[in-house]
Amino acid sequence: MAVGKAPAGGDVDKAKLAALLQTESGGRIATGPAGIILFVVPLCWSLFQLWIASPLPFIVNFGVFNSTEARSIHLAFAVFLSFAAFPMIKGRTLNHVPVYDWILALAAAFAASYIYVFYREISTRPGAPITQDLIVALGGLLLLLEATRRALGLPLAIVAGVFIIYSVGGPYMPDVISHKGASLEKLASHQWLGTEGVFGVALGVSTSFVFLFVLFGAMLEKAGAGNYFIKVAYAMLGHMRGGPAKAAVVASGLSGIISGSSIANVVTTGTFTIPLMKRVGFPAVKSGAVEVAASTNGQLTPPIMGAAAFLMVEYVGIPYIEVIKHAILPALISYVALIYIVHLEACKLNMQGVERVQAPTLAQRMLTWVVLLIGLSVLTLAVYYGIGWTKALLGDAAMWVLGPILLLIYIFLVGYATRFPELKVDDPDQPMDTLPEVGVTVKSGLYFLLPVVVLVWCLTVERFSPQLSAFWATVFMIFIILTQRPLKTLFLKQQGTLAAMREGGHDLIRSLVIGARNMVGIGVATATAGIVVGTVTLTGIGLVMTEFVEFISGGNLMLMLIFTAIISLVLGMGLPTTANYIVVSTLMAPVIVTLGAQNGLLVPLIAVHMFVFYFGILADDTPPVGLAAYAAAAISGADPIRTAVQGFTYDIRTAILPFMFIFNTQLLLIGLTGWFDLLITVFSAVTAMLVFSAATQGYWLTRSYKWETGLLLLITFTLFRPGFWWDMVYPATVEYPGTEIEQHIGDIPANGDLVVKASGMSLDGREVSTFVRVPLPPAATPKARLMEAGLELRQVEDRMVVDFVGFGSAAEKAGIYFDWVIEQVQVRQERPPKELMFIPALLLLAALAFGQIRRRQKQALTAHQA
């Protein structure tokens, strides 16, 4: 896989640029026997991952691996390729592999596969490693850090190294973060020989889910789907103001959704999108910044979220579909806002769109949208009810009917695509004065959507696991790669069907190799991030971080959230997406949960994890590290720091979202009462984000005055969080003394939540006072409802004391313990809907719009008279 030559220009650190491009393109390009090994090993890795993801091992009862064995083999492939494919010093020995690297690669692979090879022996001595175990474990940790440095650079290796030092040097740390320390024997056993550290949940997710999705993305790209999506975006949006930049946002978003790295996305799609933006008049800095913002946002967008979606399933404990549902609205409104920011930039630069070959009239455009909406609705209803009827009638045999139908649709779409010319890869050096026709461009690759349909169907309708869903989508993608060329040859009645089949086979093998090479960094990143997780469970540093943030925030809730966001931003600098999420969620999510509860902020755990994840990802375009900005600057020829600063200003729209959905979880589609509530939530969120974009750009319908910007920010806040103002007029809750708890339980609806403020001694011996939420099942009497929730109380003078907490009950899970005191009970009030605050906000927005329109008309008249 060749490394593209970056355009000259800009004050870019050449060594860092070369390192970035080498990392994202797969490292060494060796020849001879070394080249064969670097081709065969990734191929074997992909075949192994497909094997363990398929039902075949259980059908033939051969090659069945448990999760720990699979993780061990997965990491063995990753670290072997880290040493074999990445040089010790960036830019050196790129065409061959020195002997010492082969030795290190084999040693690292042996250390990683040690758990698999000696699985039975290790299982007989848990917590009592022998000398051989310790040597392999400690050596494996050092080799893993070096593999991480080679594949991903220094930041993650340094972070992991600091946590290892912290584990063994606890007694010598400052008092605020000191602990009793861990011996080398305990460190090795905890981090390498069990599933608490390196071989923990993070590596398990990489083994089970992430590899297949990365492979699926590599196959889509190799089949030509990546170029197809970019072309469709330009055809549909290129005619607008700043159209190529808007198309770049869409194209980068589509690519970023399946990409595991914002840096990789910048290097791949940015090669095409950044030059196109420059060709239509965007400055180099802003061209790179738009690509950085779009690529960063791709890591926050379902269904993949840079593999973090699958990690959230494990860490938060909710189904995969729920993760997608909660993440979708913030991601979409953030993308809509970025497109709008690009539009405002184009307006400020007085840019025009690229001319279409056949410009449609207004009536034609309206007819197109009507036909498109009706067609999508009819197709959706036909597929949903048609397949639902088939499944109801045929049961498990429905797939044997639907499979041939899908095959016939695929063959038809491939034949239909041959009526239109092949989409050529864009040449950035050619002038961009016309756009391809939308219809022709869309029709030329409709069959590329079928694997995505299969993936979504398996996930949402069949409710398969993400691993099995990705497997079937990948199998269908393999079928497309092998058959699309021969089928086109047959439909066009051309010679060379056998040659087309051979070319398809070559494309398949190359995509398997590329997919595995792209996984090297993610594989070692998840393993190394496991060191951080292991350190938290080994030393209890999570509690230390909570005390630290509580100390510097002085107990203020908003300051606590701000400091948590800043620390997450710092922790995320230089880390790939998967490792980024693991680190920030392990260290910072418990801080919000604990301190938030003490201050009365009770939010779902998914909202907390999304909060820290958003700020961790924003580190990719935050100076001075901002690795995605360095990659974009290398392509645009602009200054990387200026690109990072500009990209961060675009991403401020994303940075405000976590603060909003922490206080208004409706933005995560939590607590909605119906379709009308959903429509109101979507409308208000999109409007708020567009208004905020206009405020940060200082331009809406014309250039804004400072006081107008202030009012736009006020409107944004009101639309995002109407409850802030409404609570001043109609408080959401009323607090009653804990002794009155049984009197007010009747005010809580069936299966509602009881919110109380409780205090007492925690399991670690600390006096705490915190709010807790306990689900209350329906029952005949208040006392019976409490008992059903696992809570028995007794009144001692003017205190309500917890007399008993049921084992495994809702009360115990909520964090209430024996002998705690119930200080307050919180009851929600009936009140008018808080959305009434939207009315004055929208009226104020209309007044601002009226004023800006009049000012713009006067400016146009003055310019005309001049």
C-alpha cells in the first residue's frame, strides 16, 4: 500500500507528517520475503477473525476459541505486525525489515499468545504466577508499549507507562494520589495473566466487533464505494454556495462513520476534499479545518463511533440499539450545523456554487423531493411490512426466501449500473467548473448500499449481535467484490469474464490485507488502554480522581463539569478513538456520576459516558497536539496550529452539546412521551444548533452586531435547555423531609422512580451524602412498594433510618446501604410544559431576522447606488 506524497507548503513538521502518513497507510512497504510475510500474516489475521465470527466453528465443532484465547491470538497478530510493519525510527528501514525487528516481533507475538498456549497451566495457578509467567508478562508489557509507540506514536505509550509507574510507585506519590503500591508480581499477574488489564473488555471488543467493521470498511473502499459516496455528495451539494465544502462534510461524515480514526479519515478523504475546497475559493486553513471537523464528528456518529459504540455496550450495560438511539440526534444536529457553518463561511466570502450541467427549475426540484420522499416512504413500508409478513409466515425459513430476493435485486442493480459511465476518481489538479448529474451519479452505484442494508437489518430487525451482523454484511461485501466486475462484463457483452473474476479475487485478497493492516493500531491501542483500566482496578485511582475534581471545583456542579471536560480533553490528546474512550470513561465518568449525585444531578449512565467521550474526541483537533489537524495541514499546505485553532472554532458547536444533554436528556431521546415530543425535541435542537453556529460565526443573514450575537446565544441556550428558565417559575420538584416518605410515595406513578437524598457510611468507610434514584414497582401500599424495591425503613425520632436493604434489589443497586438516613424525598410537580419557553425565544429570533433582512437590503441598495 503506497504512501501518498503530500503537497509541499506550510510550516509542517516533516518528520511528524511522515510519521502520520506512514501510520495511517500501514507502515513499511517491504519487498522480497519480508514483503511476502507482511502480506500473508495480515491475510491470515483477517481469515482468523472471519472464522471466529462465523457460525462454522460451532457447526463443525472445530476451531472453537473462548474469548480469552481469541483475544490472545488477536493481540499476537497485532503486536507481530507492529514490529514487522513499523520501523523503530520513523522514516528509516521502510523497504526492508531488520533482523532485530523480526526477533522483537516473534517475542511480542509469543508473549501475547502465552495465555492461549499455556491456558490450562495458568488457570491452575490463579494469582500465583511462577518465574516464567512473570518474565513473559513483564516482557510483554514492555514490548506492548514499544509496539504502541511504533504504530501510534508516543502519547498513548507515555500514558500507559505513567500508569504502570503509578501502580508500583504508589507509596512515593504525593499524598493526594498516593496508595499502598503493587509489587511487580502483582502488577504482572493483574495486567497480563488475567482479564483485568491488557486482555480485558477493551481488547475483547476489538477482537469481537471492531476488526470486522474495519474490514467491512476496507472492502467497501476497495470495491469503489468510497469514491461513489464522495461523487454522490458532490453531485448533490456542489451547486450550492460553498458546495464542494458541504459535499466534503457529507463525504467525510460517511467515511468517518465506518472509520476507526479521525486522523485516518482526514488522510484518506481529505486527499480529495481539501484540494476541491481550495479550488472553489476556500482558504487553505479553512479547507483543512472543515475536513478536520467533519472527520472528528464521524467518530461521534453511530453506528460505529470509532468502535466506542461497542465498548459502551459493555461499559454502560445497555443494548447496542440503545447506544445508537441515544447517540444519533446529537451527531446529526452537529453535522447539520457544520454544513451550515460552511454555508455561512461561503456567504462571508461571497462564493457561488459550481454550475450543474443541467440546472433544474424550481418546479423540478420540488417534484424531485416529493417523489424522493414518497418513494422512500413506500419503499420503507413495503420492506418493513413485506418482510414482516414473510417472517411471520415462514419463521426461520424466511431468510431462505429473502436471500434469493436480495441476490436478484443485487444482480438487477449491477446491470442497471452498466447503463451509466464508471465513476472516475477525482483529479485534484483539474479545474472544477462543472458537476456530474445527480441522477446518473446516484444510479451508477446503488448496489453499494445493499451491504449497509444487510448490516442495519441484522442489527435492528434480526437483533443479531454486532459481531454476527458485521460478519454477514462482510460476507455479502465479499460476494460483491468477487462478482461485480464479471457481472458488468456479462451485461456489457464484453470479453474477459475470467480476467474480471481474477481481478475481483485480487481485490478481495488486497482488501483482506488492507483491513488487517488498518487494524494494527487499533489492536495495540485497545490492549494498551487496558493497562489504564487495569491500573484503576488495581490502585483505586478512580476514587482519587473524584476527590481531586471535587477539591478543585469546590463542590460547584458547573465547575465540576467544566473541569471534567478539560481533563477529558487533555487525556484524549494523541490517543486513537478506542483508547481515547477507554481512558476517559474509566477515569472521568465515575467523577460525574459520584459528584453529580452528591449535587442532585442524576442522569443516565449513557449520558455521562457520552459527555466524556465527546471531549476526549475533540482532542484530535485541539492545539497544540491536534494530530488530525497536522494531517489536514499536510494536505492543504497551511499552518497546522492555525488549522487546529480554526477546526476547534468549528467544533465549539460539538463542545456545547454534552453540557446540554447532561441537563436535558431529551437530546439523547431519553424520557420522550411520544412522536409529538420527539418532533419538538428534534426541531428545537436543530434550530438551537443552527442559531449557535450563526452566533459563533458572527454572521447570519448578514454580519451580526455584538449585541445580536449575545441574543443569538441566549436563544440557543433557551432552545437547548428551556427547563433552566421554567424551573424559576415552576420548580420541577419539591423536597419533603425523609420522615414523610410514605406519605408522598402515592404521588409517584407505577414503575416510576423514587428520588431521595440519603447519607451514611460508604463501603470504603467514608461519610457521604448523595441523591439516589430507586425504581418503584406498583404495589397496594406505600410500604409494600418500598419493600418490593428492597427497602425497609424505621423512624427513629426525627430521622428515617434504613433498617434493611434486600440483596440484589433495586435499592442496593442504586447505592443505598443499611443504617443510612433518608434526609429528603424529592417529588416531581405537575406543571405546564417547559417547551412553552420556545415561544418567546422564537419570537425574539424572528425579530432579529427581520432586523438583519432590513439591514441587508439597505447594504445591497447602497452598494448598487455606489
